[in-house]
Amino acid sequence: MKNYIFLGIALVLLVFNIYQLDFENLLSEDGKVAIIGVLGCLVAIVLLLILQYSSKIKEKLENKD
């Protein structure tokens, strides 16, 4: 259950950082921080999805035996 909470927080932060991007000047100081934030959120989302799927696989393997 807590994985879904963290996934929701990461999605909210991703949307916030995308909103902060200035597409006309991506390499400005604020743009760099927003790009780092977007990349960090994407990495967190991928890791949380891997954790969720691995726990489902573990649960299926335990029920199989």
C-alpha cells in the first residue's frame, strides 16, 4: 500500500517539475533544477514499479509452493 503512496507523491512532483520547466530557455538556472527534478522523479517511478512487480512475483512464487 505504501508503494502507491510513494508513487503518487512521485507523480505529483513530476507534474510540478514539468510545470516549472521553461521550454524557451531550458539551460537557465531554474531550468536545470527542474530537469534534474524530472529525471529524479522518473527514476523513482521506475524503481517503485520494479519493486511492485517484484513483490507480486515473489507472492506468486510463494503461493505456488
